[in-house]
Amino acid sequence: MTQKPKLAVWKFASCDGCQLSLLDCEDELLAVAGAVDIAYFPEATRRMVDGPYDVSLVEGSITTPHDAERIVAIRKNSKKLITIGACATAGGIQALRNFRDVKEWTSLVYAHPEYIDTLAHSSPIAEHVKVDFELRGCPINKMQLVEVLAAFLNQRKPLVPNHSVCVECKLNEQVCVMVTQQTPCLGPVTQAGCGALCPRYLRGCFGCFGPKENPNTASMATQWRTSGASESQIFRAFRGINGYAEAFRLESERSEQRLQPTEQEAK
Amino acid sequence: MTPQDLKAFLAEHPFFSTLPAEDLAIMASYAEYANFAVGDILLREGQQATRFYVLREGSVAIDVHHPARGLITLMTVGKGDVVGWSWLLEPYLSQFDARVLRPTKALVFDAVALRASFEQHPALGYAVTRKLLAQVTKRLYAARIQLLDLYGISNNP
Amino acid sequence: MHYRLEASDLEQLLDALKADGYALLGPQRQDNAILYDTLESVADLPQGWTDQQEAGQYKLKRREDAAYFGYVVGPRSWKRVFLPPRKRLWSATQQDGVWSISEEPLPTQKVALIGVRACEIHAIAIQDRVLREGPYPDPYYTTMRAQSLIIAVNCTQAAPTCFCTSMDTGPNATFGFDLSLTELLEPAHCFVVEVGSPKGQALVETLGLPAANDPDQARAQAGVDQARKQIKRTLQRDDVKALLYRNLEHARWDEVASRCLSCANCTMVCPTCFCTEMEDITDLTGDHAERWQRWDSCFHGQFTHVHGGPVRQSTRSRYRQWLTHKLASWEDQFGTTGCVGCGRCIAWCPAGIDLTAEVKAFRESEHTQENNKR
Amino acid sequence: MGASPAIRPMTPRPFRIEAVRPETPNVFTWTLRPTQEDGPLVFQPGQFNMLSIFGVGEVPISVSGDAEQSEIWVHTIRSVGTVTQVMETKKAGEIVGVRGPFGNTWPLQAAEGCDVVLAVGGLGLAPMRPTIYHVLHHRERYKRVYLLYGARTPKDILYPDELKAWSESGALDIRTTVDVGMDGWDGEVGLVTDLISDIRIDPYHSIAMVCGPEIMMHFTAKALFHRRIAPARIFLSMERSMRCGTGWCGHCQLGPTFLCKDGPVYDYPSIQPWLHKREL
């Protein structure tokens, strides 16, 4: 048997939730540990083996100049680099800063903003280095993570379909909450992967896995309006965890433009 | 080949066959018949374009030198094709090399004199220009299809 | 010959099926819809409930009566029985470089489908042409079809999304069932039963059903007629194939693409859509591999993926593929249209896109062009 | 239709890679032998198999061997996608899965007594090779037989030794051209369509079979048509994303047909309306 592939797990600006998904793989963790050498995973083990690594899992977004340098070094030291979670693939919730003036915010939040060395934007890893695969989700689905690892270990394409959450609902034979309850749901424009978790509990999809391939967010927003959603509801739906992902960002900007006149009227 | 032979030959060649007899005579007066051996260079990139060839037999490669990849053949032409049209347009410099691939028989025209004669015979100049344009079009079509990379794409997953 | 089954004896029919070894599948109220699922008894049926449907809308409502089958069709279709959303095709295990492949065993459980609508019988017949009657019969499908029994229910009411009358697929079942029931609420709650097969005949005899009298039969007919009258949606299908083929580059495709979410709901709820994806998976070691077949949709980019990307990149081309397949090329392929007029794709489209309206739009634009020429 | 696949047409049968032969950069040929008694491997030229790497995936690959060799499958594969890239790493002795053969065949009977034009581009020579073998085995049944072959560069020419042998035997009139000549290539440089203008055929008693990428076939069919070969006598082999081979999965639809089941070989008039349509 040849040496087991070395796996490293890296953290950038994030809540750690996606890394925890790996630890959460209770049943599969042994199999993972059996298949790979967990060489660097500070969240889980103090053991640290030097690179190069066969697979690096990267969680979190780039928010500081230091992180921007660190990711380049990690890329150089990794054969395959896989980003995990909405922060790493779309900038995360902290990308809300991208729509505002960060200087102004830091001056309001910190007593000594001069010590804060932060970038104006929170950006996905792929804006900085080449990424071999982006695993979506907030948090990621642990089964998808195991699948991605299995795929990389077996040189195949990860079975991570980029179709809508609707397909997941239908494959699970769940009833559409939008059609039966007029519940605002982002399922039709959101990539599957969560197992249609929210619709399973008769709630609308929050878009945790970001825009699906070919998303028609404009029609989605129109549909929400028709079924009675307020403009600020629509705005917030798209300006969420994946608010900096292009399709959602553009839709939230369109919605924001619609909001502004009403705000002015209110004034 | 006598001038008469040349004229008769031109009359049968598709490139000239539609020209009236007096034009054929003019064309024949600027032409001579030649045989070329493998490796002969008919045109050289960057040099004065003073000749124009109509091929009767054989094969000629249109080449370009690529600094990294060496000699690259862009196309081959043969019977019925013409080699060279830079002589008709300023700055009268050949754009590519033309190299004989297989023993080739061709009519060689004194392109400089021919061009000058077109000033006296604009109708002939127009007719020859149209013929050349047809060849240019054919080669442009081929170049465009080659750009599509006809064989490179495969649909296998 | 028609028979009469008292509503109070419906349980006996279910019991007789169970006694015969059938697992029962039938309608029941779940998650704000009427769904086909495993049925234990008559008590599971959605008695006293109905559905209200419009483009992009489906709502359950209480009925004022105790009808068992007083609804139209829900989001599930019977294709889940014969072509499940996901199924394993085979698994393979490697030992010392030698792979052994084991096929997934074929199902052995007989199933009785209770409450199959006329349009759904047509849908099953259409899928039969694809998966049972082609050069390569699908073993799972064929097996399940062979061991299924169909109790049809004729429609006595229609939803605004229904257009079976345009497609000649309803509202009453004319073939493809073992028994068909027409539910009568007045003067007494009962069913008029029609036999469609020897198996159905045997059931009638087991239950010892009496013959239905003429007034009952007339009332059953009146119920079906009522459903027919309620159907307002239409799709002119005689020339729709040529119409769509003529208009492959029509601007209307862009218009519908501006509304279409390419979410694939229409294809998932469609009782005839049969496209599937083959998925290969392994465990982490790679020593165990499986291939699964799952529902897929022509609305997905991956669906037409070739080296270099999907053939159908735009939503426009995907909707065009779906509609022209359903209503035009299906005829070339299988000698029948792919649409049965059940209206599911209209009701369950989150954007409320209505294929009958799209077809009308093409037809009207041609009329306008004709008129402009004159 | 050739041999009917197993009763369960979706289940691959295990085959051992007997030999791997590199052809051109990224292209290699497998010889596959069944690991279990499987009966003769019967196919018609033009048909394809679904080849599996267990746990990685499955791809449709035309049979490129000789139909008279019924104990092996021969497949020429270009490594371009995830599955074929893994295939390229497989060595002799390893096990792969095979389903098939699927699809229809070239009009070899209809071509009897006719001049035959085989026009191939790029890897299209691989699916055409069984036809060539068939013609060579039954040379007397056909009149003039041309093989017109276009490749990108001299390096991309498939089966060069066989091409030479066929040509020298005089059984086939082989004309090869490349898009770009290099590395001392002294043959034709130009379009495969240009080769068509030079052949001598009786257009009224000719059958043309064309195999290559769709765009190449589109232009080649046009050129054949200019040589007065009736469209109904021009046949193309189409390629799309095929997943099942049986017509169940719907992926390979092109207009009114399923390429896996109704094709891959079509006469030009029946496929022409659907060729070259954007995103169809």
C-alpha cells in the first residue's frame, strides 16, 4: 500500500461550522481517517505534519492582507484545493461589508480602529487562487464532504449536482411549500445539497447553498412579489449568507433600487 | 512551349478559360512554362512579389516559420490552383513561403509587367482580379473552417 | 356489465386486495396536498377533502360531503412506482483487483394502485412505450408493471388546470385498468364499478358485487359529463407538432425563458417525463462502487454536458427542448404525444408557466403574421 | 442490431484489459477480453459500447475492432474527460465494465456494388475502422473505395501503419490531409472537404459515410452534396451525451431521435434539419 494521501484543513474568516461538519461525520470519520492522513487540522488535532498536502480543505473567506498571502502559500503547498462552505466560495455573511464603507464601520465598532488591518472586501478563495472544487453550503453537508473526498481519492468527479433545491424536494417526494402555502422560498434558484432541509419542515429555502446553475433570480423575485412578499423581504433574502455570490448580489442590488424610492418617501 | 502552345494551354485552364482570345494572348505574352523540383522555393516571405504561378501538376506548400515550432505548412495547393497574389497589391511583398512538395509543372507570369499591362487593359485586370478573388475566397473559407478546429472537439465525457 | 359497490364496503375491496398479496398505494392527505403513498385502510383516504388548483397554486379545501375521491391530481404521479426517483442499478466490489458485480434484485412485491385517474392511465401507457415496449425493456419497470393492479377512479370534477379533454385522455378511464370506480354521492354514497380485466372480474366475484342499475349508471355518466363540462383549459393538438417545429427560433422562447426558473419542477411532477441520470459512487476506499439511476431533467445544464460544456446552455433552449419534446418529437419517437393534460406542470410551476398558453402564443403569433401579410 | 446485451442491459460485464496501445498524444487503444464466458462478441460496424470504470463513471465508445474477431472488443479512446482521463491511467490486466453493443450500423449492404467514400475527421477514423475491415474482407462487393482522412496535425494521425498497409495493398484509395503541416510532413495540408473535389466517383452509384465531429460532418456533407451524391446516400455518425444506450435516459435526444437507440448512424436528410441548430 502506498502512503495515504495527506489532508489539511485550513481556516480563514468563518464560524468554524464547516470544519465541524468533518468532525460531525461520526460514522464516516473512521473511514476518512483510514483513507487519508489528517496532516493538518488544528481544530481536531495538535499533530501537524508539514506539506505538501494532497488535499487541502479551505474554510472561510479572505478578509485581511495577511490571509491573502497565506492562501497563496497554502495553494502552493497543496495538490488539490477544495473550498468548503459559503464563506470560502462566496465571501460568506461577512461579505455584507462589501456593500458598505468598511472604514466607517471600523471607526464605529472599535475604540482603536487604527489597529484594525482589514480589507475592504470579504472575498471568496477563488478570487485569490485556483480552486479545484467548491463545496457549497452554510454549513456544508457532511455527506457531500465525504463524497467529495471519496471522489478525489478515487479520481472521479464529485457527485455534487448543481441543479435546484426543487429537484431535491421532488426526489424526496416533498410537497412544494411555495405552491401550496405561497411560502417565499429560494429553492428554485438555489443549488441543491442540503437535502431540502427547510422545505422538509414546511419552510421556504434560505438559499444557503448559493445560486444554482442558470439561476433566474429576477423571475424568482417577481414571483415572491406576486405572492405578497415585501420588497425588503426580497432584498434580505438575496443579501444573505450568499449575498456576494454574483446572481444573488445582482438581484439584491436590483431589489435595493426598488426599495430606495420607498425609503425616501418614508422620509 | 511556344507562345501558341501557351495560349492554347491557357484557353483550357479553368483559371483563364473564360477570357476572350485577345486577353489570352496578352496573358500568354507574360508567361513562361517551367518545371520545379522538390524543395524549390517559388515565393519567399518578405521578398518582392514579382511572380505569379498557375499550377498544372504537382503540389506546393504554403509555409510559415514559427520561431518555436519550426516550419509549419498552412496549406498545400495543387493542380488548377494559383500561387501568389501579393504582386497585385501594395506593398507587393510575399506574405508566406511557397515550397515545392512534389515535382511541379507551372506557368510562371512576370507579375510586375503583367500589373503594368493591366493599366492599359483594365478589363483584363478586372477579370484576373476576380479570378484571384475567387481563389482568395476559397482559401479564406478554408482558413475559417480550420479555425473551427474541426477534429479537436470530441463529445466523449 | 357494471357493478355497484357501497361506499361502506370500500374497505372490503382493499381487504380483498391485501388478502391477494397486494401492497396498497393510494391517495392520502400529507403536507397540505393529496399524495399517493402506502395505504393501510380506507381511513387513510382523503375523505371530505378536495384540491383547488391554478397556475402555480395548489390548496386543499374541506368538502361539504364525504367523497373519498373528491380531488383531482396531486404533485405525485404513479411513475414513482415504476420508475422510482432513485434506484440502485448494481453494486460492485473489488478484491485483489478483481471486481464482482451484483445486480440489484428485482422487486417481488405486488402493488395495487388505488385511485388512478384516466389521464394517469394514459401516462402509464405512454411510459410503457418508452420503458417496456422499446428494444430494451427496463427490467425494474417491466417487473413492477407486471405485478401491479390498477383501480381507476373516473373524474366527476375537474380542476382549472385540467385539459384532458383536449388530449383525449379523460375524464373517464377507457382502458388500462382492472377495475374502474365512479363515485356517487347521491342518493346513496356508492361506486359504480366497471371491470377491465380478468383480475378485476375475479375481484368483483370475490366481493359478490351486485349489478349496478340503470339510474346508477346514468348518474355515473352524469358525473363524468360534469367533469368534462368543467374543463375550460384547451390545447389544440392536431397541428401542434408542425407548429412547434416551425417556430424553433421564435422570440416567444426568450419571453418564456424570462419567466422560467429552470428549476425542473414541471419535469419532476410530469407523469410521463422519464429522463434519468446515471450516477456512479464509491466509498472512500474505492473498493465498493455503485451505480444509481435518478430522475433527471432537460432543464439541467449537466443534462447535455459534452466536452466543453452543455449543448443547451440557455433556459430558452431547455424550455424549448421540454415543450417540443413533450408535444412534438415525442410523436416521432413513440407515436404518441407526451402530454396527457393532467395540468401538474401548470399547477406546480412556481412561476405559473402554462404550456397551453405557450402553445396558444405561438399559434396566435402565426395568425398575426398571416393577417399582417394580407 | 448486433448481439443483444445481457437481460439486464444496465449491468456492465467485467472485461480485462488485455493490451493498451498508445496511438497519438491522449489517444490509446484497448483490447478487452471477457473475464467470464460470455458467448461471441458480435457487433455491426458503427455500434458502440458503454465502458465503465467502476465507481468513476461510464462513457460511450465506438467499437473500432474487426467484427470478424468475436472474442475481444477493441476500443480507441481519447482522454478528454474525467472518465477517459482515468481510463488513460489503466494498465493491462485491470478490469473494466462493458455494456453493449448499442446503436445501429453503417449502410454496408446498401453500399454493395457502389463506389464508397469514407470521409473521416480526427478520431472519427476509430468508429470507421470496423467498416474498413469489413470492406477489406469483402472487397469484391464494392467498386472504388476512398478513405478521405483529415487530422489536425501529422502527429494526430491515427493508425499510421495500418493506413500505409491498406494503401499499399491497393484495396483502398487513401487520401490524408492535415490542418497544419509540421515535423517534416510532406503530404496535403488543407481541409478534408478539399479531398472530395479530387476523387473519381459515379455519384449516382456512390455511398458516402462520414464520421467526425459534428461541424466536420456538416461541411463534409455539403462538399459531398456538391459532388452530386444524393443526400439520401450520405450517412453520418452522430455524437451526444449518451448515458444509457437503451433510450431510457433521454440525454442524447436530437430533435425527434435518440442517438443511442435510433442512431448513431443517420442518412443526411433525416438528420439534416437538426444539424447545426443552436442549442438544440
